Amino acid sequence: MTRAKPEDDEYWNSSKFKAFTFDDDDDEFSRLKESKRAVNSILVGDYDDDDEDDVERVSWTGEPVGSISWSVKETASSIRSGSEQSFPKIDTTPSLSKQGSGYSLSSLFKARSKPGAFQSFSESFSDTSTRTYAPELRKPRSDGKDFVSNLSPEETVRRMQKGRAFSLEKFHSLQDKLLLLDEAVAVYDGNVITAVLIYLKRSLSKEILFRELMARDVALRHYVHYLKETGEQKLLVELLKALGRTEDMALIQYKEHLNIKDEGRRRDFLKSCLSLPFSHDDATLVQDHYTLLERQIIIEASDKKADADIFKKFPRKASILNMPIITTLYYSCFYHYGESEGTFSSPSNIRKTFRISEKQYILRALGARAKLKSWFDVDSLFNTKNWLGYTKKRSPIGFHRVVDILQKNSAPVQVLQEYVNLIDDPELKLSVALKYKCHDVIINTYRDLKDRQQLIVYGEKLERDSVEYRKIQELLNSGQIRWKN
């Protein structure tokens, strides 16, 4: 028979045996429950670094503009299949061998392409894709007779799994402790493994613990995740250094910039990170992070007290500090377009310093200038001269995309038609013209295709006294066109 709940409470409160006890003085089970609650309250982000945007960043104009994914991720999956005793809350696949790094800053300054979604610097450095939890062992439901002090490591682990009374304090020698750990790993129960590791962490020196974990890959990965959950960054850095994972150690230290709120102190901290042993690519990106923040601090201080007309007509909606590089470029194109390359806030200076592609630059500059209805600046983005000195319009993003951006910013019909006419593909041109009701382009395209029937059908949709309708009638009555139908 099972006990009634009041009897259970009375039993556990009065019994000399306590659930999940590592020693005679401390109630480790209660401490683990508190640790679990604390760990579960941590918000863990999940970011994708294969595409251009996943978290919306809104510009000073009120529209999404762009971002860089500051994402340092550790890919992970389950280490075992076909076994019921698993530990799904703690990921154990990534190898912690000395070769290669489990982290990457490869997407640090990669522009993203999903429309309307952007991510800030400070939202990025989460390295687990699921929530992780502190170990939770079932509270023993037994009476005093169930407790046996002389248990083997195998029997102790089995009792831990079943929630029966046990004690780890009787394992005094290093050999016994390691046997206990090996048994916990053998049953593939992550909660038991982590509970044993907590005991070993408390009862062994870190040098001995690190040495033994190096030969036990599964236990090592659980220990690394446990340190991440509990926020023991200093011990985690020491462990990674002992493993020879200097790049991971550097990235863990770099992550600390997220905890610094003051921009000046954050800039100084990033400068100190430049000497850490990053990989070549990561070192370049951390340098860019430091340079960008330093540049933003200068621009912010200047623009706060600026009294130019554009700041009065379009007041800033947010600070530029800690914004992604693509957002910073948009801001520069909006408020500082036309400045000489020698100034820090110049769009051309930002483009050159951070190696921004022509495509990304055109997209941000076009969006900013079109928002301001500066059609002359829009034209200048696409004007190029050939070797004979003739001016021609060229776009690295396709003129159909240019038309889309112009239309979203309420460009006049004349401006839209000019760029619709620059689309090379006749079918695409006609499709875009129909979409945005560019009548002249539609009429001229049907004329060029010598499609009399489509021209008649389209004329029926127009008002009889409109200029476009009369133009269609003139074409239909013209004897100079050899229609194909």
C-alpha cells in the first residue's frame, strides 16, 4: 500500500534518512532543486546563421533594415539511439577533443536576406539550441529498512535511477569514485551522470577531475554543459584551457561583453579581447566588432547634439550604439549621405572599413534615399559610365527589386516606369508593369510584342477618355504595325 500524503510528509520529516544525500550535513537534493529552478529560468536563444535575418531590427524610419547575426553556436544532437535511459535535456554530441573548435563567429558580420528581420549584437551569443536543466532525481519513497550503506557503484547507480535512498559519501578512494562515474555513464542517464559529477567536483581537486574527464568523453560533455548552466565561466575557461581548446576559451571570455552595459567599458573590454587566441577568421570579426562600437560611440556623441535640418525633420528613433553593421550603414545613408569618405559617419567610409558588398550597400542606400524621396540620389546609385563616356544604368540587385523598393516608398509613377523599362526580360517587365499599373510600359510592351489582342483586352480595362486609352486606339488604327494576331 502506498502511504497517504500526510503520512508521507510526516515520514520524511521525521526519518533519519534523507533523499539524495551527498554527505551527512547537507541536503544536496534541496540544493539541486534550487539549482534546477535557477537554471530553468535562464532564457536560451536559438539562432540560425545560414540566412540573412531572423530577429527583427527596426530602423530609425520605422521599417526593418538589416542586421548581422552575432551568433556563436555549438551544433549538437543525441549521442545515443535505441536506449530508453537517455538524457535529452543535456546535449552530448559535440566532441570536445583538441582538434577544432565547437564554436564559430563565422556569421558575425554576414548580412541576412529574409525580409524584415534583424538581430542585434547583444542577442547573439547563446550556444545551446534547447533548454538545459539541472539534474532531477526522484525523491526516495522508501522507509529506513530500504537503505543499505554497503552498496557497489553499480547498485548505487541503480538506486539513483529508481529514486531509492543512497549515499555517495562512502566512495572515498579515487578508484571508487571513477567506477561510480563509469557506471553512471554506462546506463546513459544524464541526470545520474550529472549528479555524480557534482559530487566529484566537490570531492576532487579540479586538476584530477579534469585529467580523468579527458578520458571520458560523455562525462566531459555533460560536465561542460553543467558548467554552462550554472554560469561557472571561470571554471569552464580553465577546463577548456586544460583541454587545449584555446579558441573556445577565447570565445567564452569574449561572451562576457554581453554583461557589460556601459558602452565605454564594453569597448575597452573588446579591445582587451583582441589579444586572445582566436582563429584567424574569428579574430577578424572580433576586431570588426571593436571597430564598429568605437565608431558608433563617436557618431552617437556627434549626432546627439546635431542641429542639421534632417535631424529636425526626421528625429532619431533610437541610439546607434550596439546596432548591427547593416543597420549602421542604413543610418549613415539616411542621415549622413554625401559626406566625404574621411569622416567616420560617411556611408562610403563604413562600406570600405567593413568590406560591405556592392549589393548590400545598394540595398541599404536605396531604401534610405527612397524613404527621403531623394530621387536624384536614387538615380546616382545606378548611373555608370562606359569607356566612351556614355552614362548607363546598372543594378547588381535587378531592376525588378529596385521597382519593388521604390513602390513601397511611394515613388511617383514616372519614376517607377523609368525603372520598369530597364528590366531586360519582356515577360518580367510586363508582369511588374501590370502589378504596379504602369500603363505606358504595358502599352509599349504589347506594341513591341505585336500582340493586338492583348492590347485590345487591356484597353477595355481603361477609362474611355483617358490618355492611355486614346494611345491604344491610335496604335490599333495604325497601319505601320504588322500585328501577329
